[in-house]
Amino acid sequence: MFALAEPFDGKLATIGNGSMVEFQVDSDAEVDRLYALALALGGTDEGQPGIRSGHH
């Protein structure tokens, strides 16, 4: 799937702002595990995992 949307933070789209990567997983528990792992590896949080732009 390919989708376009305005940046989540409401600022202008630039390189790295307005980019979002999505992973399809089998459970909410897997989402939580990957989120915690990304933060533990130095990722930054711009919003907890959840539905974006009305997509499921």
C-alpha cells in the first residue's frame, strides 16, 4: 500500500519529517515489543503506537 498524508506534527514536510514506516504484525503485543525495542536501541518517540489517519 502507498499513502500520502500531512506530517503528524503539523509542521512542513521535509526530509525525515512526514516520513512514516509501517510494519504489519500479528498482535498488539508484537507492536508493544517492537516499540520498546526501538526505544531501547536509541529511537525517539513522536507518539505512541496507534492507528494513524483513520487506517486500521
